[in-house]
Amino acid sequence: MRTLSDTIARLTAFRRAGETAEMPSGDLAEITEFGSNPGRLRAFFHVPAILPPRAPLVVVLHGCTQNAAGYDACSGWSRLAEAQGFAVLFPEQQRANNANLCFNWFQPADTRRDAGEALSIRQMVERMVLDHGLDRSRVFVTGLSAGGAMASVMLAAYPEVFAGGAIIAGLPYGVAESVPEAFDRMRGHGLPDAGRLEALVRGASDHAGPWPTVSVWQGSADKTVSPSNADAIVAQWLGLHGVGPRATRAGAEGGIPHAVWCDRQGRAVIERHDIPGMGHGTPLDSAEADETAGPYMLDVGISSTRHIAQFWGIAPAAATVREAPRRAAAAAAPEPVSGVRQTIEAALRQAGLMR
């Protein structure tokens, strides 16, 4: 077990690393009124100059230490939306809720249906649909890290709202209810079995299907969120879609393993990309796509943004991956490790990392 001083030191390093990851605000428009907003989040959006009737909506959730405009500037979601004619919504965390700007995917008050941050995001979606005449049957959600875990929350809490989701270096729904548990699950410790994972989603709402499709992205060298979480995310959704553990199709594109699970109708309902040598972050391709590397935004030769949009059917096929990832991605900030619950939670509060 790590000492308290070591844990606090790692937490401090985590915060210092985050100071370089938050990017300046950009040209996204802000929604100032979208309901009761119990999670006290901000909402930004981009709508193309020419928006087709009943266009899709993509909800994009940034990672810890990031903001909406910074994530958009690197990932290229607004630029792809402009080219393909869909709207993008960017919920944004505030430091008053979480000192590192992480969505609180591990706090029960923020992850239940019709409560906290989950309800705030749902209210933003409704405002966007009403304001812009968007297609309710084509609403999607994606996110990185804590944003990826929050995407899992939205898919579980509101499965009737989302046609699909994409979870990048994230975690399955319902596996943690405190900061120490969150750190343990990030390390791959204590993840439930497949039956329990499926039950957690089924218990989050009274929905009986159909279920959202899921795209899972993970770096093999991620030291912040263990790749075992990608295994757990896939396991969480297999039973819901009624498909077995063996992938329908499996192979590699440009050296990047890619597996697809199809339902009985032959529709791809789950896919998984494992990026060799990539650390913690969103996979980008600055050479072939209009994307820019930054902290936790990793230029490894494949555009997750374009591939995810293709999987959802809202953009044409992404360019073929030209080669295996050009280099191992930069390592993420040191990952804190939990110890005795009360002691660590006290230290987290003292360090400003837990409300």
C-alpha cells in the first residue's frame, strides 16, 4: 500500500500536469438556458452554416483538465460537422464541481437518470433538438477518459435517447461510487464480471431495447486507464445486444487491431480499436484529417473522430490507416492510487480534488 504522502504527491503531479492540458476558449456558441441544470455544467455547441433538416447531433465530452473548445480544436468534431452537416454539443465541466474539470462519472448523485450531471446533459440535448430541428433518432455521444466514462453513464441512463456511443480510454457504467473506487477501477482493480456489468445498465432505466451501438477505443500503453476497462465495456454491452463474446469480424488495419460484433440481422453493434503503443488520450491523424495534437490528444496516425462518425453512419468512410501508429503516444500524468478509504478521501479533499 502506498503511503499518504506518496498519494498526495501523485495527486499534486496530476493537477500540475492538468494545468497544461486546458486550452483557451474558441468560437463555440454557448447555451445559457437549458433547464434546471442540476449538475451546474456549461453547454457549448456548433451548428454548420448549412444544416440539413433533421440533422444528427453528436454530444462530445472532454477529459479531465480539458475544456470544450480545446477538445474540439484538437479533435476536429466541429470541422467534420461543418463538412457533413450535423450539429455538435459540448457539455463542459466547471472547477466548482471538480477541481480537475473531470465529469463526476463516479458520483451516484451525478450518474443516476434524471439527476445531477447526467440530467444536465440530457437537458442540453433536448434544447439542441428543439432549437435546431434535429433528428431524435440520430443522437450520439462520445468522450475521452472521464468524458468517456460519462458517455457510458449517458448510454446507460438514457438508452432511448442515444443511437450510439463511443468511449475513448473510458470506463464501464456503474463500477465506482467514490473517488478511491474510481482510482481502483481505472487501474483495472475490482471490475465486476460480465453478468453484473450488464445488470448495472439494465438497472439504470426501465428501457428494454433496442440498445445503442458502442465503439470502444483504447491505447495498449495507457497507464491512467487500464486496457482491462475496454474489455469490461465490451462485456457490459454484449449481453444487451444478444451477441456472444467472439467477434464477428476481427483483423488489423494498418497494424491496428479492430474487432466488430454484429447482431442477428448483421448490423454492427459493438466495435473495438486497440492502438498499439498509445498512451492515455484521443487518437488523431493530423496528416490526413484536420486535427491537432495536444495534451491527451495524440497524433498516432488514425482519426478516431472520423472512424466513429463512419461507424454511426453520419460521415463517409474514413481514410485508410496509412501505417501502424507512427510513434508511441506521450504518457499521461501519473495516476493516483487509493489506499484506506477515509484517509485518502480526506487527502483528496485537502488537495482540492474531491468535493
